[in-house]
Amino acid sequence: MQWVSCICLATSHHCALNCHLSLFAEADCDDRSRVIAEASKHNLSREETDLIEATLNNLFAIDKLLHLLKSRNKRLNLLERRLR
């Protein structure tokens, strides 16, 4: 029974983290897209292109983390069902 409560706790923490990451990714993407749209109205400097590259790298990393969290959530749910 102790294992089930540990799995439930891990699942709830995972869900909270997933929710926060989703909100962060959406808000960050909206903010960055406005900055990029404004910057694209003129020739971009080297610093601006570096900022765009860093932003894209961050968004890809967040997307990868979200996929990993979803995969882990599926495994935790499966393990929880097996333990019950």
C-alpha cells in the first residue's frame, strides 16, 4: 500500500509540473512571437538573430521536456494500476 501512495504522490507532482510547463511554454511563445514579429519588420542584427536562435532552442527543449513528462506520466499511471 505504501508503494501506491508513493506512486500517487509522484503522479500528482508530475501533473502539477506538466501544467506549469504548459502555461510557461504558451506564455513564453506568445511573448517571443510578438518580439520576433516586431523585429522582422527591419533587417535583423547579429544580436537579434542570436536571440531568435536561443529562443527556438529553448522552445525545442521545453517541447522535448513536455513529451518526456507525458511519457513518464503514462508509465506512472500504468505502474499505479498494476500495484492496485
